[in-house]
Amino acid sequence: MKLYDGGKAPNPRRVQIFLKEKGIEIEKVQLDINALEPRTEEFAKLNPTKTVPALELDDGTVISETIAICRYFEETHAEPNLFGHSALEKAQIEMWQRRVEFYFLMPIAFAFRHLHPGAITIEPVQVAEWGEMNKGRALNFASVIDSQLQKNAYIAGDRFSVADITLFTACQFMRPARLAIPEECAAFTAWFEKIGARPSAAFD
């Protein structure tokens, strides 16, 4: 079994943190996203979407897409549970996972890809207006996140979950996207500092 990794990019980071939380160590193959290594025809034979992370099992089966990889490890290593136990908890974690991914992480990624000069290798046609629009979307959703964290210790409730991993990596990606958690979002800032102190958050 081996994981095709992509360093500090948000999606590879999500799997990295998830594996650390689970205490799982596997072989990793590092691919340079900026050098377009995942976009080679050779890698496309493993993963036709030419994205990382991708997990290759011992029998040659390849699982791509971040949450699909995390779900695989959730099923093979049940504890610590990161996707929920009860039907309600699973639904709440899934709800916040999708909200954070669609309304926060993706806008941050679009802002980076369309506004940062260094992103031109991966986004050769940059549209500044689209990048600025997504900066606003991310910052607007930060207030929704802050409101949730005023009432809960973690984004989906009273314990750490995969939704927190997605949110944390999105926050880390704000810096290269030239964004920051708004000053008025005190609960959100406190949560980010708390998650950043977890051993799993350290980058190897």
C-alpha cells in the first residue's frame, strides 16, 4: 500500500492529518504539484483525474479523492472515530464537512489559483474577478463558522472530526491565498489555535 502525496497542498494535508490521528503509517510517494508531476500520462494511468492524494492498495486498486481515502481508513481502522458513531452524529459531521469544503476551502483555493502569481503553473488562465469574488465568499462564510464555534468546541459538535481537519487545512491555505480569519471571529481564531496545537497538525 502506498499514498501518492502532494506535500503542503490542502487535500494532501487532509489525508496526512487524518492518518496521524489514526496512528497509521504507510509508504508515501511525493509528487510536486507545482512541477505538474501529477499531470503526467504515467500518473494518469493510476488516477485519470491527475490529482493527489491517491491511495494504491496492495492489489493495485487505486482510491482517489480525499474523503474517499479517509473513509477507507475509517472503515479499516475504526478508532479513533472521525466520521461519527450515531446516525445523527454522522449526518452532522457530513453536513459540516461539505459546508466547509464547498463554502470555505473551495473559495480559498479559487482565490489562490486566480490571484497568486505563483499559481500560474497550475492555473494558466487566471481570472482576477473570479479570484476576488471567491475571497469575499470565503470571508463571508467565516462568520458562519465563527457562529458555530461560539456554541460548539468543534465545528460539527463536541468532538474532533474529519470536518475539523478540512477546516484546519483550509485555514492554513488562507495565508498563501493572502487571506486571514477576520479579527471579529474570536471563536474561530481560538479554535484554529487549538487545532494547531494537536500533534497531527505538525507538518513533517
